[in-house]
Amino acid sequence: MKKHTIDAKGKKLGRIATEVAYKLMGKDSPDYEPQKISNVEVEVLNASKLDIGDYFLKKKQYPSYSGYPGGLSFRTGEKVVEKHGFGELVRKAVYGMLPGNKLRAPRMKKLNVRE
């Protein structure tokens, strides 16, 4: 198993998320096949020291659905960070950059984010 460690200190959220998604898909290896899960594990360090702008903390809204009719609510980035930490913002960004197919959930399991 190949293990990648990425230090997020002082970097932008989108730049980190694209790099992580690229590695989780296995596109950096010569034996890349889009229909298979690569044997890669990615670890992001210092998520709390990311360079996150005011837009992502105050204005961007993250949806949350309870499953009940009328149960759609929105949280700002500040609320997400209060409840789950900065790692959740990284997970949501990477989740949005991975292709939406059956391989998304197994790929997300290979992502470890540390504050």
C-alpha cells in the first residue's frame, strides 16, 4: 500500500482538495485504471492551519438533510468547524471533487485528516 502525507499548513483548501482527490483516484501512478480502487492511503496533516478565506467560513453554505419532508437545512462554514472541526471542510471538498459513482465511498475511507 502506498501512503501519501500532505502538510496543509498555510495552503488553500481547494489546492489541497484537488491534490488529495488526484492521489485517491490513483492518477499519479502508472498503473491507473479508472474502474478500480487504487491501493493508496492519503493523510492530511495540520488541517486547522489551512489558509481558509472568509467566504468559506461565513458565506458558503453546506447543506444538511435529515431525511424528513422539509428537513433540508444549511450550515455556514463556521458552524461546520464548531461541530466537526476543520477536517470536515477538507472531507467535503475532496468528496465534491471525486467522481460520483460507486467508488466514491471506498475512496473516501482511504482519506485520513488530522487537525
